Amino acid sequence: SPVTVFIDTECHVNTYEGLWYERMGGIPRLWAVYNMWNADGEPMNTDSRATYYDRDGNEYNTTKNFLTDEEAAQYTIANVLAGDGTDHPAVGKWNPLPIIEKAATPAALDHYFMDNKMHIEWEGDQYAICYVVKIGGNVVGITTDTSFELTFASDAAHIYGTPAANADPNELSVQSVNEYGALGEAATMQISWPTSVVSPEEESLSIFAADNTVYVRGVEGDTVVTVYDMTGRMVNSVACDRNVSFYMPDGNYIVKAADKVVKVNVR
């Protein structure tokens, strides 16, 4: 006899009065609902009138129509998909968990603007086969690398599309994809779009700020980056021999690196 249970179910349709019709193709051994809510998240009444069934008008019987908490707890993946307990491909146990197991959330997500491009980088997961990059909820790229480049646009919607419904247009996200195509939890961060980005044809050394971070790109050899407030007082100094970025609180600053001096607004 068939067994049908609905456990922790979100229902987007108006159910039949009593939840289901009494006439069926076979008399069920159990037909029950446990914890059901509608599309608005509101609990639905699961008290069913249906305990009596008939099969094509010829066979009649009564059937239990509810689950206790203890009974509902027995409906686990291991129990439901145990089959006959063997590894037989047709009737044996089946474990789908490896298929839906999520790859790790990308760590250390970061971005910066340089050479008329937006550069995105993160730490990957050895079990991920690729990564999905989104801006404003829209997919802007899929890559097997742990970095990605996009053509810069101060008007993000012009290049990357209108943000998805209820999405933050300034949100950058990266998700890992496992070998079966399942998406992991997204790493996210806010983008502060600069108004322009220095092109390498214009200058080899660039200084800019975004997300309370000062970026110095195009560093060649030993360089000291010095930051002054608007009164001329030195508030930070960083020695480097390669590209560097560092935190600064909100404010206007003068940043000097080698023979280049730039005023930046940090927010």
C-alpha cells in the first residue's frame, strides 16, 4: 500500500478542502501532512477530513492522516532512501548528499580598480569546479580561476544590467560550484564605484580609494607611500616594493608615492 507524507512543505496553491480527495487509484496505508505553510510563510491548517478512501467506488478503507513529532523525525534521508539495505542499483540504498553538498564559501573576497578594469579575487575551494560572479544579482561571469576581470563602468547598470529584483546594485558576490553543479553560499561585499580609473597608457603608477581602502598600483621597486591629512599632518606611512592597499578611516587625504601626489576621498 502506498505511503505519502508532506513534511515541512511550502504550499503555493489553494488546497482542496480537506487537503485531498477521497477517491484514489489505491487505498493508502498512510497519507499525512506535517508542518505546512503558504507562500507568505503563514502556517496552514493541516487538519484533514480525509480518513476514508474508496478505490474506483469498489474498495473502501480508513487510513491514518497525521504524524506525531516522533514519527515525522523518522523521515530522514537515510531511512527513506535505504531501499533494501544493499548497494543494488535498482532497489538498494541511495545517498544523494554528496550531490547536494555545497562547496565552501569563497574566502577573502576583494576587488580593486585599475587599467580601466575591475579586478576581483578570492581564495578558492579545492572541491569547486568553477565560480559564479554576480553584480547586483546578475551573473557577470563564470570562471575556473580564483580571480576575474571586468571592464570598468561608473554606471554599473549600463554594463552589468538592471539589478535583479530586491538586489543591491552595489553588491558583488562569488559562489562556488560543486562537481554536480550545486551552488554554495555566496561571499559578498559592497562596491564603491570610482568615477574614473587610470589607464596604463596615461600613467604607470595609480593611486585611488574605495571601500575605506587606499590602493597604490603600478609600484616598481622600493617605494614609501605617505598619507597626509588636509592640515599637512602625516597620518600613515607604508613601505612596499609591490602593489599595496591599506585601510584608512573616512576623510580627505593627500597620498604621495614616488613622485606622484594624489588627493583622495575615502569613504
